Amino acid sequence: MTHFKTFLIFCCSLALCACGSGESSSSDSKKAEPLKTAPAISADSAYAFVQRQVDFGPRVPNSNAHRETSKWLKSKFESYGASVTMQEFTDYVYDGTKVELTNIIASFYPEKKKRIMLSAHWDTRPFSDQGPDDKYAAIDGANDGASGVGVLLEVARVLSQSADPNVGVDIILFDGEDWGEHDEVASKELPVDKRTWWCLGSQYWSKNKHKANYSAFYGILLDMVGAPNATFYYDTVSQENAGRVLQSVWSIAERLGYGSMFKMELGFGRITDDHVYINEDARIPMIDIIDYRPGTDVGFTPAWHTENDNMDNISKETLGKVANVIMTVLYNE
């Protein structure tokens, strides 16, 4: 077991069958229904949104790049007709640094009662502690952060130009997800009054929602969804809290022809990501679409938490497929 994004990797077909056996009727009924065609997305556009974020520089909290990116994200969502809430708050990270953070909430079709929550994190890791060289260098975060945001910006753009889906959509970009402790101090004793140093934005939002009594039918989290040859597996947190959503989304991906990317099998055990706090504290069933690489030392792409997490490791094809899945999910509610 490793400390980073605290996850336990295991693949266990028996556990998968046992956990999923009660959901087959829902999945089968979804498969029996013809899919409605969703509005077309542009992989080029999603890629450009990732590039624009990277152009600001590492979006590390307290930095100018972080502040400027925040302004740009607010402006882009507003240009697509969303009602935007900037949820500003402060927190402290593992070494006592005070950080200024902002969760960005963009709401579409506020009149609709049934709502779907789409999320990603928009900050970047302040140090490349998994890299071979300077382990304190900030990283571009092209995949780890910007890719999920890029897909959701593309979803927002398409929603602004298309017929309304049958649901309201809330895009929530969490801040402070990727600070965590540095790998070199992870084994040392840290203050015990913090549940985790990761996922600060989702922890805060789950206890201080942007709107009183807000809830959603379910949520989908995107994390690292832009690398070439990405593979997305089930994780235990998603399966235990939102199993039907997990099966439905992966089933839609399979029917779109993306079965080699969306693997209907368990990859992660319990992974600490933003969806943990949405499930456990906000009580909204949320799944995680996150790139998992079985057989690797860390379980993620080789660029993870290194200076190689840049545009050279971003695939338009991957971004386009993930965006198409999200749009198809929304328009089949």
C-alpha cells in the first residue's frame, strides 16, 4: 500500500462478480434500450482547452498562474451561459502553508430538478516527487488536472449550442486536490487533525455546498483522462457507492465502441480521490473515471507526478472519447 492518492491495487474477479451481481437487471435494461444520439463533440476543441490551461503555467495554489486560470475558467463558463459560483476558502497543507483555494461551480438549466454533477480538479501538483530529477519542481499537469477540465469545458461548449438534455448539469471544478504531502516526507509523522492532505476542495464543498440543500441524482468525476492508450477500470469506492451508475456509464462506453478503453473489471481498490468525499460526506453517488495502468509500479501513467505530465502526453483521441461518453450519458437520461 502506498501513500500517494492512497490506493490499494488489486484485481479480483470473484469480488467483482459478488459486488456487481445485484446490478445486472439495471444494466441489461439499459443495454436493451437504443442509445439516443448526443450532440457531437470536438476532440480538437477539448485539446485546445487543455493546452490553454497548460499555457498559464503550473496552476499551483497561491501562484499567479492559479489566479489567472481561475479568472479564465469563470469567463469561459459564463460565455457558455452557465451560472457561475466561485467558492473561495482557505486551508492549510501538510507543511503549514496557508493556501487560497477556489471551487468553481458552473450550473446549466437551473430550473431542472433532476441534476447530474460532473467534476474534475483544476489545480496542479506543486512538486514532481515521482520524477527522476528535481523532485520539487512544479509540473504542467496536462493530464493530472487539465485533461478533465478540458473535457468538461467541451461539454459546456456543446451544451451551450445544443437542445437541452432532460437533466440539469452542474460542473464543479475542485481546487486543492493534488497538493498532498511530498513523497519524501510521507512516511514521517504528520499532524493527525487532518483526514487527508489530498482533495481539499471536495472535502470543503461536501460540508459547505454552494447551494443550500443541493443534491444530484449522481456524479461523475474525471481525473487523468487525456493520456494516449488510457484505460479506465472500476474502483471499489465507485462500485460500493454508485454501482449502478458505474455499470451504466461503462455500458454506454462499450456500446459506443470504447470497450477496450473502459474495462468492465476491477482495477483499483480504495483510491483517495474527490469522489470519496462526495460519496461519504455529501451523500451523492459519484463514480471516478481515472486512468489505471495495471502492471506498473504506481498504477498510473509513467508521467504521473513528474515533469513529463505535459502536452506531449495528451491524446486528442482519448479526450474525444471521454467527452463523447459524458455527452451520451447526459442525453440518455
